[in-house]
Amino acid sequence: MNTIVAALWVSATVLAASPDDDRVAAASAGVRVWLTRDGAASWQKIATERSAHDDEQPVRALVFHEDHLLFATSTGLKAMSLTGGGVEVRSARRLDTLASTDGWLYATSAEFLLRSHDGGKSFERVLDLPVAPAKSLAHGGLGWVVSSADGVYVNADGAWQRWAGLGGTGHERATAVSGSGDGSVWLASALGLFRATGRDVTVMTTLATTAVAVGPSRVWLAAPGQITTLAHLASARPPPVRGRSVRPTGDLTGLARRITRA
């Protein structure tokens, strides 16, 4: 079964999918991390502790990196071995987002994009961010993409440019982004789920989406009351999306974007 429908998932705003298999992780209400190793047939609860001095969401990001599940919390970066199951603290540094690409672990902290060669034990600065804090981080054919309360920003050639107007509106913002092995970037927002390539932006569903994670064979998304897959939504015959042109706001050279029928 690919769909979990329960009150537990109402506040799920963080997702991560393994690039190699059916493992998926989710943050439930920001308090605990849940892990499935079999495509959501069963879930394992991984306890995390809320800081008594931090009333913000303690689990900010999740990522599968090498043979560990890493999660950024209010008190630092933790790693759970996917073979042994033990949880260790990798760093006391407060991180906002996580991403794994080309064998490197990336993260954002305050106004910086960071990179780690040792799984999060140490970091080096890569880029300055255009806004802080970032909500989500992804890498794809568009370059680095970050979402924030101020909108979505793209860095394709060393310079950040704001990418607004998802779905033809300027006030809606993508809350989460996820990179895919084919170079595309997926964006979750209150307007639905979008897939962006170097040429097009396609509406994949108009269901309000709070998080997205792309695995090797399935796209996972979190929506109010459920964690599901894009394939399951398609089989449920969602309302059709009308094709319409969208002009991007901001100078994003070489990225012609339009919304097409999903």
C-alpha cells in the first residue's frame, strides 16, 4: 500500500527518499522521525527529543546519505545507521536543510550553503545564500534551488536569481524542493506539485502539498492527512489541470517555463 491516511501525518512537512531503494523517511509534526524500508508497508518510529528551549520545529531536514539516515534537529545533526540502527550525533551545528549529491553532503546554516566530505562531522562554506533561513534545498539541472519564506531561488551559474510566480501567481510560495536523478527539480506548494526542467514547469497535481521526495521509481509527497505517491494520485483520477502559459518573474536566462497538462 502506498498511501498512509491518518492524523499522524497532518503535520508532516519533511520527507526524504533513498536514491537506491524503497526507503522513505518523514518527520511527523516535527517531533519524531518515521522510517519505512518497504515502500510504506510498515513504518519504524525513531525517537528524537524536543529542546526545552526551542519552540520551533525540531526536525528541520532529512536525507539519506551513504548508509545512514541523517536528520537536522534543533540541537544538531544526527545520523542513524541503516544497517546497525544506532543513532549518533555528527555535529552540534544547527542546520536548516540537507541534501546529498555526487557523494557529498550539503546543508544550509544561516546564510551559507555548506559542504561536508565526512558525513556531517565537519563543513566548509560553498556559497552565500540570498535569504535566510532556507526551508529546503535541492540540486538538479537548474543548479542549486532553495525555498524560503521569501520565495524560491535558483543558482545556475554562481549567481542567485529569484524564481517567483509558480502557477501564475506571485503570492504563493513553494515550501519544499527535491532533486531527481534525471536532473529535474520538484517543488511542493499550496498550489500543488510542480516538476521543473531546464525548459518547462509542469503541474503534476493541484493537491496542496507540503513536502516532496523523489526516489528511484516513485515520487512521494506529503499533503494534509496523508503521505502518498504521485502514481497513486494518478490512479485516483484527480481533477484535470488546464494547460496555461506562465511568464517567470525575474531574469532566469535560458529557462523558458510553461505549465502543461500533467
